[in-house]
Amino acid sequence: MRKFLTITGLCLTLAACATNPVSGRREMALMSEAQEISIGRDMHPKVLQQYGQYDDPALQAYVQGVGEKLAAHSHRSNLIYRFTVVDSTDINAFALPGGYIYITRGLLAYLGSEAEMAGVLGHEIGHVTARHAVRQYTAATAAQLGMTLGSIFVPGLGSNVGQNVMGVLGQAMLSGYGREHELESDGLGAEYLARAGYDPQAILGVLRTLKAQGDYAAAQAKAEGRQPQSYHGLFASHPDEDTRLKEVLTKASFLAPDKPADNGRDAFLKHIDGMVFGDSAAQGIRRGNRFYHRDLNFALEFPPGWRLENRPDRLLAIAPGGKAQAQLSSQDLNQRETPREFMIRRLGIKNPAGEEISPAGLPGYTASLKIQGRPGRVSVIFHRNQAYVLASVALDGADSQAVDAAMRQTALGFHPLREDEKALAEPLRLRLKTAAAGDSFAALAKGSRLPGDAQAQLRLLNGHYPQGEPKPGDILKIVE
């Protein structure tokens, strides 16, 4: 009671309380709805800059339409929601304050129906309607500032506050909002699904799909000695082990029509037919230890066994066992200078002692040096008004001389795309196939362009991981 009176007193004193749209309760909130919308509006272009919007207007319109149908039944139907498919291979979805919601094409590839997609979108709408970003920011700020009157009062969103909000939201996008908030979003998403005419049990289908994908990713990561990456939040939990989740789905089922609409599998598959799978041409294509970029017109090859990670702003290369790392990034060329002069002026490397190189006739310079006290190498290559910077470092347990020699060779192998490589710079795409009698995933894998364990990936895409075979007449997702 004392705590309640204290918080209530603070709310009255600071005018920092608001009514939660979902619960109807008064609670402390250090951000108004107008500020919340402003944060989402300001961050939206940054999200698109980092990930890129997937270039398929028909798919974007389809996702927007399904999202709007759900949002119309939400606790904050007054907001204008924007649903965006981002051009990322990540298995993820996330929301910004004010109604900005994102789903990756990487996640769409593994879903099996419109109802499952609606389950993901409904979950993210729940984060917006329950103001989870605001509540998490408020809690983090209150804890940090010790609940003192002078510190809690926030008349506006200054630069420091905006940076704090960015930090809270960034963490939430990566790891979720915490179990209680995730469960609340599951319940809200299930409610919105039911009211929109979908079966809320579709959420269990999403969970099973993502659990299977997570199991596969974990096995692959373990074999490669790295941490797995998977969808954030409670959706990563196994549904059979979560009684509370089942309870919220059961509760929502009473809101559904007696006969929920078709789960929309055919419509969903139609819209993802032809969708890029894996790397896109705009981001560059990984083929084992080789990298091809169609739009920037270059290719290069890393040492055998090195694993490539394609980030929005750079390409990472990691040696087996993590004993060495390299990254390739680019910067605009703005004045006429040599690669060595660029290395000194733009990279801040004083007196680099190295050598001029000319991979495929391109101007370049490479030098061995120390990077944070470790043996490394930096190479700069000019191509099409861009300076490509390849930086590498040998870590604990590595043969630093061997790593250095390999990275020099990688720099020397940088070249414009050859005619025979242009097809390798084009992305893989999802296609639909009707299963015939005798079809198996093993047989389909033999003709697939999927790298690695193609059979396991085809099972994942079609909801049959780790076992199971297609039946005649099944519409299958394949990759070509």
C-alpha cells in the first residue's frame, strides 16, 4: 500500500501518469502518446536505412492489408499502423512506438499461412497497444535515476532522452521485452486474431515452425563453434512447455467465430512465390567462402573454411574456430588521391609501411600493422569511386603469419565480376511446386541450389523438420 501511495503521489506531482490503453489502469509513463509517435516516426527511416525495404509492392500491400485488419480490432485503433517487410535474412519481427511494425522476409519464408503471419503481426501490435516500449523506458529511467522528483520529471524528449529511448528499443528488438510483456503481447495478438476472424491457435503453428528453425540453427551454430541467432521473445519457447501461453490462446478462442475463416495458406503462398531467399542482390551474395556483388560489380574469395556474415554496412569473415576475423567495408571517394594517401587521411593510419598492389588492374595498397595490439593487415582498393577497406586481425591461437598471408591473397583476389560470375551474383528465390507421388525431400534437395544441408532446409521451409515427407498434392516451397 505504501508503494502504491508513493507512486500515486509521484504521478499527481509530476503529471507523468497515463491510462494504459489495454488495462485501463493509471500508470507512470515518462512519454506522452505524441512523443511516442514522434520517436517511431524518427526511427522509421533509420530502420529502413539499416535493413532496406523489400522491393515487392504486391507483397508489401498484402502484409499491410492483413496488419490493418488486425489493428482495427486493437486497443489503439486510432493509430495509423505501418507494416513493412524488410529486406533481411534474419528470422525476426519487431515494432517501434506509435504503430511502426516490421517483419523480415527471412521470417516470412518459414511461415505457412496468412493466419500464422497474422499471429506474428498481432503479437507486434500487442507491443504497441500495451505501450511496452514506453513502460520499459519508464522502468529503466526510474531505476537509473533512483525515483527522485527532480530526475523523473521529463518535460520533453531532449537529445539525451532520445538516445536512452533508442538504447531501450534497440535492446528490445534484439532480445524481446521480457517474459511478462511477451506473454501479454501473445494474449493481445491472439485476441486480435480471433476478432479479425482467424483461429488464434495459428500462433502455435508459428511457435512450432520457429522452434524447428531454432533447433536447426542451434545445431549449425554448434558445429561451427558460434552462437545461434533466432527470433526474439517468448515465440522462441516450446509451446508444449508453456502452460500460460496455452491459457491465453484458449481464452482468445472464445472470441473467435464458430468457424474461423480459412487460414489463408493459398493466398499467403501466392504472395511469397518468387520471394528472394537468403542474400539479396542489393546486399551481395555469399557462396561458401566467396562473395559476389552484382550492383557494386565485384567479387572476392576468402580462405577455405572461413564463414561469411553479411551485415547491412559490412561483410564479416570469420576463420574456423574464431581464431581470426576480417571485415570488408566501403567509403565514398571524394578527392583524387592514392590508396596509401586514403589510408593515412581517411583511416588515420600513420606512415603505413606496406606495398602497392593492383588486383585485376585496380589501384590498391596493403600493409601489415597492429590492430588493438594484435597482428593485422589493412588493404585499400579503389573501384568505381569507392574505396574498399579489407581489415583483418589474428586472434588468440592463430598462426598470425598464415593469417596475414591469406588476407594479402584475399586482397589480391578482389576483382570486377566476370561474365561467368554474373549468374552467381543473382539471388535464390522461393518457388512453389505441387508434390507428385514418390516425391521426397531428399530427391528435391539433389536438384536444389541451396547451400549446405539442402534437405534439412527444405524440411524447415515446409514444416517437416526433422522428419516427414510430402504427400501427393501438397503445395511445397522449394528454392531455385
